[in-house]
Amino acid sequence: MTTPYLTSQQTSSTDAASSLRLGGDWTLAHYSQLEPQVLALRERLQGKESVDLSDLAALDTAGAALLVELFGSERLRQLSKQSEFNEQRRALLLTVADAMADSQQAQTPPEPSVLREVLGHIGEVVESMWHQGRALLGFMGLTLTSMLAILVRPTRWRLTSLTAHLEQCGLNAVPIVALLTFLVGAVVAFLGATILADFGASIYTVNLVAFSFLREFGVLLTAILMAGRTASAFTAQIGSMKANEEIDAIRTLGLSPIELLVLPRVFAMLIALPILTFIAMLSGMLGGALVCALSLDIPLAMYLSILQESDLLRHFLVGLLKAPIFAFLIALIGCLEGFKVSGSAQSVGEHTTSAVVQSIFVVILLDALAALFLMEMGW
Amino acid sequence: MSQETVIEVRDLSNRFGSQVVHEHLDFDLYRGEILGVVGGSGTGKSVLLRSIVGLRQPNAGTVRVFGEELLSLPAERRSQLERRFGVLYQRGALFSSLTVSENVALPLIEHAGLSRAEAERLARVKIALAGLPQDAGSKYPSSLSGGMVKRAALARALALDPEILFLDEPTAGLDPIGAAAFDQLIRTLSDSLGLSVFLVTHDLDTLYSICDRVAVLAQKKVLVADRLDVVAATNDPWIQEYFHGPRGRAAAKAAAAAGRQ
């Protein structure tokens, strides 16, 4: 290691056939310092100057790259022959010169403008939404046909897999669903009590809680929870199998990934979500009953008799009928996103997020549309 | 050969639970040489590499890199020392959220204090040096093939012009032509930059074509570390099987043929 001094001199700069002297450490440590000089000098170089490289001390790839920038690959090749370089330094210069000669032919395209980029991005997103929708519809058709094909052949039902998924996404979700809806039920009752008290109609809190939970909140809250809990799990499971090429292995073994992986999950969701919805309705109304009993002086017996008197069956059926539809969509989106995973672990993460966002979006959108439709129909 | 030692490992022991990987292992790497490290699966080649670069605290023994014990240094000094070696990991370990040229430019910006434009310019040189086409620079690692990932990782390892290069199975997963070009690239860089190379490999062709010395890891230590012909003549069943099995003979023949030309 020599002392890092550096001179990049030219004896007479304006003459055409001047001479050039380079010396010192041409290394990465001095790159920032050397680069502007090299770029400035390069413009004035005509390729006829006599070049003295004898003072050159340390040289690394950064320095060699600068020399190539200064002289061009062709000239440097000649220089490295005539100069008193040792074998190693010549090899370095030639290696860098060759590498850069190849690279300089390929020009990098200019950066696009911001507006173009924004518009391009919007276009990309719209296009990907379109593809997403198409893919989901196609996948839905594929799953439905496999489902119908399998329904008539009970020997191909994957009962073990179905049971495992049923436990995972049904039974294991009971505590969280029950607790959450119980709390929301209590909150709705509080809200109702506060507002209705102004009209002296506190007693209608019971109807409010029952109505909202049977018709909307029971199924909606459960579906959103399942979207977060189960759709993500489905995507991660299938996605990591995809990343590990297990899906390809299933295909080459002559098996159907839809039948093996998707149908058990879809059936498990179709069974689990309505049951969970029923639990959610009950525990939501229980939460409401608790608040009514504690702060509104409506005892449980009265709460129940009010429920009995009102015509709630219709609302219950409307709520419960939405459950299998949501279940089907959540399971489909979860599985489809899993199949979209490509290779890396990062991709698994991205698609898991996307599965949750999409399924929650679809659930709420569909619920809103259904509410409008049913309201108009007077059901 | 009396040469400057850049890595000195003495009495190294590594254990995972009750499983002993290394015991009383001694090892040297000299300046400017390419040392091939071979050994069967599970003999701790990668563990040795991790111990040397300071990713693993050995259970006993000393590891000196450039005469200093990495793990006992203060963070600042250690970081300075770490800039003097580059590591190419088995699967590349490129940062997946950055493009290839950003991957290479990152150490240049962080450590060499270059501006972004300068670093990108220099990154292009490194990418070309590693034998990648220029349009690869703007790609993300996920869209590269296995061989290109290796080359991109080499470009990053070379970013700071290191003095020691650690390569963990660099030619695994490359096609023979790509592997031969990669070998040649390492030889050229080692010669021209005075690089010392610690090369973990299974590739017999690599051993025959570019390695100055070969170290064999077996029986929890470095069994022998010497020139290839000396190692190949060592009387040990594993070494005999390794160098004189069908693949070993083929590689030796190919190397001899290349030497005659």
C-alpha cells in the first residue's frame, strides 16, 4: 500500500498532441475525486496524446474502469501493451476493458417522465384488476365443475383432508368469533340504549340488536374474520406448496390440484361458515342481552319474550343464506391467490396480503349489494 | 512457500448440541492464492466459512482475519475489516427488493461514500465484469436465472474491491460453459487484483482448473491442505474415492488435456 496521493496532470492542455501523466492510487477511495476530472478531460482527448502511466501506484477495478472511461477500451488495450505494466495489471486492465466494451454498446433507455409513469401505473392496476376478475371467474367455474363431478362419486371425497380443514377453520375459530361478536353485540346495545333513551324507546334496543345480528352483523363479522384468518392460511399453505414445486409434482403425478387441495378447503368453509355464523348470531344477542339486563333493567326473560313476539325468522334466514356464498368466495380467493404465488417467499407474503384484502372487499361489497336488493324486494 | 497469511484459524471447535462439526481445526489462507475447500456433505464447509467471516461464534479456538480476531473487535473496527472481504452465498442472497444494479451499488453508497450516480456507474462496470448483460442491471433478482443470480451476487461481492473473496459453491447450478467462464473470471480477478479466494466447492473441474491449493475437510478437521497432486496422492479412503472415482478421473483427464494445449 502506497500513500494515497494522486495526480492526474496534463502538461499542456490546449495543444492537440499534448502529453498526459497519470499517477498515484487509482482506487475506489479516490473514485469520487477522479471521476469529474476524467469526464471533463475525456471530451478534449483526441487519441493522439502521449500517455505516461509509469507513476501509477495502486490500481483496482474502480480505477481501471476510470481508465477505460478516459481512453476507451481500444486505446487502453494498446496502452497496456506498450507500458511497463506487469502481467497482473495488464490482465486487470484487459478484463475491465473487455467487460466495459461489451456493456457500452448497450445503451440504457431514458427514464420515462413522471406523468407517463403515473398513467402507466394506473393502466397496469386497471389491467391487473381485469385479469384478477377474469381469473377468479375462471377458477370459480373450474371449481364448480370439479365439485359437481366429485359429488356423484363419494369414493373420491377427501374426508381426512376435509376434517382437518374443518377443525382448522371451523372449530378453532369458535372462541374468537364468539368473543368478538359478543363484544360487538354489547356495543350495539349500548349505542341503541343511548340513542333510543332520548325517545323513551329503550325497549327497542332488543329489536335493534336482534335485527342487526340476525340479518347483517352475524354473517358479516364472521365472514370478515374468516377472510383474515382462513383465506390467508389457504394462500400461505398452497403458496408455499407452489413455491416448493409441490403443485407441479401433483400435476405430473396425474392428480388434480383442484380436487386435492381446493375442494376440501371449499367444502370445509361451506360447512364451517354457516355454523360459525349461527354461533355469532347467538353470542351477539347474548352480548346485547347482558347490556340490557345490566344497564336497561330488561331482564333476560323479558328479552327473550320480546324476541319471541317479533317476526325474526325472515331475518335469520336472510343472514344465514349469505353465509355459504361468502364462504365459497373467501375459500376461492384464498386458494386462487395461493396458486398465483411464483417461487419466492416474498411472493407468498404478497399474495397472502392480497387474498385478505380481496376477500374482505368482496364480502363487504356483496353484502352491501344484497342489502340493497333485499330492501327493494321487501324481504 | 513462505507467504503472508491473511486468514489464520487455530484450534477451532464447532458444536451443534451434541453433534461435533469441527474439533482442533487448523487452517491458513495465504495472500493471492485460490484455495479450494472440499469435503463430504455435513463436514462443515459452510460452518467453517461462517466462523471465519464472523457469522458464527465458534465454541473454541481463534479465527484471525488480517491478523485480528473479528468477533472481539469493536463494531466500528469490525465493519472496516469486513469491507475488506466479499462473500458470495450459496443462493446468492441478493436483496430481493432491490434491482441488481442497486444491489451492487448499495455497499458503494454505504461504505465508499459515492453518490448514487457514481455508484450506479461503477455498479455497471462490476456487473459487466461478472459477465452479466447490461439489461440485467435493471432487473429484480426474482426474474433472474440461477446462473445470473450467482453472477449478480459475485458483482456485489466484488463491489468494494475486497482482498479476500469467500465463495460458497459458486458453480453449483451453472451450466458447464457458464461454470468454466465463472472459474476463469475468478482466476483472472484473483491474478489481477491479488485476491485471496476461499472457495467451497464440489466441482472437480473448478479444483483442477483454478485452485492453487486444496484443503480437504474430513474427520472434523482439515485433513490435508496442499497442492492438488499432493492432496490427490494422500492415503485416505475418502480422498482416494473423491479424486480417483469416475468423476475425479474425468476431471483430471480434462485438466491434463487443457494443460497440453
